[in-house]
Amino acid sequence: MGKHVLLIEDEPNISEAIRFILTRDGFRVSCHHQGRDALDVVRAEQPDALILDAMLPGRNGYDILRDLRAEPATAALPVLMLTARGQGRDRELAEAAGASGFMAKPFSNAEVLASVRALLGQT
Amino acid sequence: MKPPRQPVFVAPPIYRSRRLRDAARFVPVLGAVLMLLPMLWAPEPDGARSTARDGIYVFAIWAGLIVATRLLSTRLDEDTPGSGPDED
Amino acid sequence: MPFNLLVLACLAYVAFLFTVAFVADRRAEAGTLPWLSSPLVYTLSLSVYCTAWTFYGAVGYAARSGLEFVTIYLGPTLVFIGWWVVLRKLVRIAKTQRVTSIADLISSRYGKSSLLGVVVTLICVTAATPYIALQLQSVALSFSVFASDTPDGWHLPDRDTTALWVAGGLALFTILFGTRNLDANEQHHGVVTAIAVEAVVKLVALVAVGVFVVWIVADGPADIVTRIDASRLAGWELVPGRWAGLIFLSAAAILTLPRMFQVLVVENADERHLSTASWAFPLYLAAMSLFVVPIAVVGLEVLPDGSNPDLFVLTLPLALDQGGLAMLAFLGGFSSATSMVIVAAIALATMVSNHVVMPLILAFGERKGTEPGDLRRVVLLARRLSIAGVMALGYGYYTLTGGSGALAATGLIAFVGVAQILPAMLGALFWRGATRTGAMLGLGTGFGLWLYTLYLPSFGQGAVIAAHVFEGGLFGLGWLRPEALFGISGMDPLLHALFWSLAVNTLLFVGGSLLTFPSPMERLQGARFVQAFDQSGPAPGWSRGQAEPEDLLVMAQRILGEDVALAFFQANARAQGKDGYLPDITPAFMNDLERRLSGSIGAAAAHAMIAQIAGGASVSVEDLMAVANETAQIMEYSARLEAQQDELTRTARQLREANDKLTQLSVQKDAFLSQISHELRTPMTSIRAFSEIMMDEDVPPELCARYAGIIHDEAIRLTRLLDDLLDLSVLESGTVQLTLRTASLRDMLDRALQAAGSTRPERDFALHRDGQAEQVTVSSDIDRLTQVFINIISNARKYCDAEAPALRIVVRRKGDQVQVDFIDNGSGIPKPSQALIFEKFARLTDSAKAGGAGLGLAICREIMQNLGGSIAYLPGQGGAAFRVVFPATLVLPIGGPA
């Protein structure tokens, strides 16, 4: 049974692309497009991993991440940050907020796959 | 230029030297008056005056003035250099 | 008494005097003459006041007018008794200012005026001439007494030649001992000593005759009194006017006679000698006067009627067979005459060379030769020539007047002449308000009046002034009669002249001084003179020295001589702490140098010479103004500095503000860039992702088509974004090229609706238009304007969330302005966002719905600005409403868009 990956991304095309890649690789992917209620969705779905876009309508990804890390239930949740702002600062920000991984857009599909696998302890 | 303010009460030596200088200024005036006095004497009815009498008078005054000046000058000599401001 | 013996004795006496003078000079140079520093010598030298007039003429005066002769000596007595008041100040000032003569005093005080120096010199020479003639006459007379057996006999040719010999001899003596060198203090020690000797001889002689008369001829003082009462002289007439006037006149004379100034002031070695002289000199005068009446009385008794009483001093001993006494008397008379002439000649020569010759030399300023000592020689030569000249004048006067009139009268004429200097002198000493103009006026008129009323008439009626002038006045004006000015006749001529000349003199002096304003130099000198006893004097005079010390040294050497000048300079240099011979040109040094030089050539000449070299006069109003100017400049400069400082602070603040703004902008730019980056990367991500997916083989074909479509759409989106960005950039930078065309608004709207129709084509909008109002001809950049319309309509199609969407387009015309409103029936845009929507990348809803980058409205705003119009959100319309305003006819400014 594939692991459950929750994808929170507001761009539909990107969301679709990632879902396709991960699903093809055997993951179960669910998507969400809002930042506002992202926390609730995470708590509700309790995924094995989370792919979080930095820029979300309603709430930005870093804040969401920090909140997740604050909660004991999701403190250890593997989280991959996605961002279209490609500056080095963003990587530091992501790490400071508690991201387990960081990916800049545009990304190579293979890299996304590899990262998710790594996050979930698979090779 | 204003002269420096003079104190009202000064030491006796300064007072004395100032009075000495006043005397030095006064004596010539006195002398002038005395010498001009004969002008005031009413002449004799015929307009002539006694040469002898006037002569003795003049020379007597003359001698007196000399003596007075001698005394004053000696005192002033001792008194001066640099003792107090002049009141010139 | 054999004549030859007399001549021999005379020559021996003269030789003795020469020796004394020579030795005294030598010892003075060596500095070993303690006798000179004795007040006794000083007092004795003052006896030059008692000339042959005293020696001979007093007796004659007494014989004629009784006691009146005493007035001549009472005046000086009073002046000396009151030494503390006038004499002391006079001597002090002369010492500090290095005054060389009375002309120098006046000239120096009144602004170092050369002209005044000349005038005073002229007065002195004119007045002294008859006086010198008088002395020559006395000597000649006294010789002639011995020459003939009868008391009054003389041989006219002999007399003149005698006088000539005497004049010549005196000139020689004076030149020899009076002009050996230019002493900085103008002190002639040899001469002074000789004069002192002569004073003793005079006194001894007269007293001897007197004693002889009182105790030998008569029987003591009581007998003399009896004889007086019994004689013609028992009664005398005291004319009050003459009594007071003559006392005043003699007092004035003792101060203003050049020879008296010379011995009293210039030759004074120590101020303290004055206090001795204050009583000792009146004593001398009293002694000289004491025996005058007895001699006169006895003479009248003994000698035959008609004898010249002026010569009683000689003729009486002779008549009584006292040859020795007579010779002593002769020597006494000789001494009296010669001492006067010598000192007068020196004084006059100094004045002439300092105030007439030196200015002339300076005026024709070329420096002849550069050897040091040059100028000295000139000055000494001038002195010698002056001495000779003065003698010549005296001799000339003597021959001209032929010895007419009593001796006494001549002397008094001279007295009135020099008395003209008195007002200016007293003003110089005591009145700071005395000015040069006042002095000039006073001196000038006094001199003139004296000449007219006394001097010229003394030559006799018709000699200089025509006889008719005496009768009828000048130009026939009765009130200008020389001896009865302004109709006041019947006055004693002497008193008349004295009164008028001095009155007018003083009046004009005071009036002139009050009405004129003195120059800075005058005021400086005025302060120095009047406040001579103050400890702190005013500041030094030379304020700017542009002189080279070498130039000054050369000049000083020419005047003082090489050694003296070098020594002086060296001393000054050492005082300044410098080695060598050249001190720094400080104001103090210049002042010192000027004082030193003025001791030799007079204050005015010294001042002028230094001014010539230094290039600038001592403190002048110009100088003061320059200093004030400098101060003003400094103040202005520091004010400017302050202003600059203020400006700098302001600029710093502005820079800081600009920096803050730049930082802000930079931040904004960073935000913008990252925003752009985000906007660009997002479609790129889709493109890349799906491309990669499609590159894998196991993608079902329908997904492939779909994915290809997504790629396509995203590519287009990207392109559009890039276009928009470029557009915006161009619009913002103001370098956009506008294409002017003309079109109908209606056509534009049609096109816009059609183009925008591709946005959300599935939605069906109800359109409300006003065809009539849309009939507007627009002349502008039609394409861009249409682009704006397209943007707005697309937005409406995207964001209008009404169930039955409708779009209303309202057109209004206001003058040249066209107003187009686009109103939909959706929920509108909430108030907080109404301004935000025009910002770049502002998107109200999630990008999914928008599909654009959020630049649309920003572009619209820029376009409208470029077209001279505006776009704004129109609130309160129910739905979202945008108002576009633009001029129907766009007028482009030359050189670019609005």
C-alpha cells in the first residue's frame, strides 16, 4: 500500500503534474488548494508526508509549517517546501521554519520523486 | 576718556602730596595777584608814585615768592617720582 | 682804558669761551661731565633771557620809565613759580615726543604738519632778527664807548665794522659748536657750558657794578633810597595797561622765545632740574634787577645830562675811574649779547633746517647717492647756512634801522611777535580740541596783524608802509590804520598791537578749532600731548609696515650716521630677541625709530621719511576702515561658514531621506523582482513538469493531448506575462511611442468586446450600451486605449460573480474629456482593495480564477497616464465599476508623451 502524500498547492496545473508523478510511482496523493484551512486538513487526513507550497492564498506556507512543527502530532511530519522564489534566503527560511526538504520551482520531476521517497525513508 | 574713580578718603601721605601740588598751582596765582596789586593802589594826586616804596614792595614780594617756591619745590621733589596719580 | 687792551681782553675771553665749549663737548661725548647734570648749569643757561637788553637796556628803561622795567622779569618769575602747571608738562611732552624746537612742538602736535612748522619758523625768524640786531648794536655801542673818550662818541664806520666782526665771530662760534653733529637730542653740551659761564660773568659784572654803586658810591641801601627820593626818579607813573600787559607779554615770551625753548626744553637733561630752576631762576632775575634803579639814579646824578642811560653800566665806572670794573662790565655786556645770539642762532637754524629745508628735500624726493651720511651732511650744511643767514639778517636789520629807537622798544616788538605762538602752544598742551586749522588761522592772522601794526611801522613811517596809510588806513579805510585798528586810537602802540594781534589770534584759533574736525593724526598727537602724564599712552602710531628693515637702516644711517644707526637697530633687534642688525618691523619699532629720527630732523620730517619708505602713514581713517573692513569680511566669512554648515546639515538630512527612500525602493524592487520571479517560474514549472511527464513513454494519449494543451496554455501565459512586463516597463519609463490615429469610440468598444469575448467565453454577458453617446471621434493612441477597454471587460468577465452577469457601458462627454464607465452587476470590490487592485501583481482572488499575472490594471493605469487621462474604480455602483477618462483629442507635447 503506498504512503499517503498530502499536496497543498494553489496552481492547478502544478498540482496536477505532481499528483501524476507521485501517483505513477505508487503514492496516494490528495490535494488541497487553500492555505487558510490547511492545518485542519493535515490534522484530518494525517498523511505520511506533506508537500507544501510556500505561497498559498490565505496563509503562507512557512507559517503553516511552523504551526505544524509546534504541534506534537505533526512535529515529526516530513514536509517538503515548494517555492517559486529561488533565492538562497528562501532555503534558509524553509529550514528555519522546520522543513524537512526544500524544492525550488521549476523542478525536475525526478527530483521531486526522489525527495519524497527520501522523506519517507524509501530509496 | 574717563579718569579712574577717585576714592573719597585717601591715606594722609597721598592727601598731603595732593595738597602740595595744589599749593604749587596756587602760588603763581597768588604771585600774579600780588604783583598786579600796585595797579589798584590809588596814585598820588599828581599821578606819580614813589619809586622807592614801590620798588621795595616789588622786591619784597619777589623774595617771598622765591622762598615759597623754594620750599614747595623741595617738598615736591621728595614727593614725586611715581607717587600716586597726577590730577592733571 | 686803552682800546687795544679792551680788544685783547675781549679776544682772550672769547678764546676762553671756545676752550670751555670744546672741553665740555669732549667730556660730554666721553660721558664724563657730571657738571652738566647739575641743575645749576641748567638754571644758569636759562639766563640767556637776560640779554644786552637786560644788561644795558634795563638801566635805560628805568631811567626813562621808572619801575616799569621790572615787568620784563616778573612775567618769567610767575611762569617759573608756576612750573608745575605749564613748564613741567612742556618739558615732559618735549622729552617723550623728542621735540627739537618750538616749531617742532606746534607742528608735531597738530598732526605733524609741515606747513605749521614753516609758519612758526617764519614767525620766529622774523621776530628774532631785530633782537639779534639789538645785540649787535649793544656790542658795537659798548665798543664805541671805550673807543672814544666821550661817553657817547662813536665813529659810524667803526661801529658798523665792529658789528660785522661780532656777527662773523658769533657765526663762527655757533657753527663750530652748534653743528658738530646731529645729536639725537639736539643737545649741545659745549654751548650750554659756555652759556653757563657767560651767565656767571653777566651776573658777577652787574652785581659788581651794583655793589660798587650802592656801597662805594653811595652809603648803603638807606642812602640809595634817599637818593632815589631825591632824584628825578622819585616818582614814576604806573600805567596799568602797560604794567599788566608787559607782565603778560614777558610771561608769554619766556615760553615762546626760540632761544628760551632751546635752553629750557630742548637742552634740558633732567626733568627734575625744573624744580630747582623754579626758584633759582627767579632769584637770578631778581639779582639782575635789584641794582638797576640804584645804578640809574647814581648815573643820573654823576653823569652829564644827555648821556645815554642805556650805557650807564659802562660809562659810570669809566667816569669814576674804575677801569677794571668797566672792563668787567664790558665783558658782562658782551656775554649777554653773545649768549643770546648763539642760542638764538642754533634754535633758528634747527627750525629752518627741520621745517623748511628738509621738507624741500623730501618734496624733490630723488635720493642723491646712496652713501650713508649723505643726508646728514645736507642737514648739517643747511644748519650752517641757516646760522650764517640768520646772522646776516640780523646784521642787515641793524644797518637798515641804524640803531634807531631805544633798545627796549625793539625787544618788546620781538616779544609781541613770538607771543603769537602762545595760543597754539597752550592749546597744544591742554586742549585736545585744538586743531591744525585753528592753529593755522590763529598763527596766520596774529602774525599778519603783528607785522602790520607793530613790526613794519617800526621801520618808520614811509619805510615799508606808506605814510598815508598811517593817516588814513589801508585802502583808505580809517578803521584799518596800523596804529589805530577799528578806531581805537590813543592806545599805546605796543599794547594796541598786543591786544589786537592776540585777541584775533585766540579768537580764530579757538573758533577754527571748534569748527573743524581734526585728522586722526592730530587726534592721536592731541591725546599724546594733553595726556602726557598718564601712565598708559595711546597705542603706537605705525600700524602697517611694509618697509624692509634694510631700507629703514639705510635711511637711518643717512640721518644718524652709520654707527649710531647700526647701534640703534641692533639694540632694537636684541630687544626683540633677534640676532644681527635687523629687527622685525613692528609698530613699536617704527615708533621708536621715528622718535629717534625726529630728534635730528624734526617730527614732521621724520614722519614723512618713514612714511615714504613704509608706504603707509600711521594710523589713518583709511587704516581704521581697512581694519574694520577686515573685521566685516571675517564676520561675513564666518556667517557664510555658518550658512554652509546649515546647508550641509540640511543636505545630510536630505541625503538620509533619499537613502531611506532608495532603501525602500530597493526593498520594493527586491519584492518586485521576487514577485516577477514567482510569476515567471509558476508557468515554467507546469511547462517543465508536463514536458518531462510527456517524455516518459507510458502516458496515455488522451492525457498527452491534455498535457500538451496545458503546456501550450502555460507557454502563452508566460508570453503574455512577459509582454505585459515589457509593456509596463516601457510605459513607466515614459519612453513609449504613441501612435496617433483617429477612430470612433463605438468602433473601439465593439472591438474591445469582441477581443475580450475570448475570456471566459462560456459566460454570457448581457450588454447595455448607449449607441448615441458612443458617437465620439477619438484622436489618440487607439490601440492602447482599446487595450485598456479589453482589460477592463476581461476582468469583468473573469470576476463578475453574478448569476446573470451584465455589463453596462456608459459614455459621457464633458468638454474635451470623454468618460467611459464599465459597470457590472457583480459584488464589486471591497473598499480596502479598491486602491490595491491597480498595483502590480495584485490579485484579489486566487490565481486559478484569474489566469493572469495581476498586471492588467497596472498597465491600464500607466496607459491612461500616458494618454493624458485616468482610470479609477467607481464605488457605489452596485457591482465593480471602472471609470476611464481621456481627452478626445490627445495633444502630444513636443519631444515626448505627456
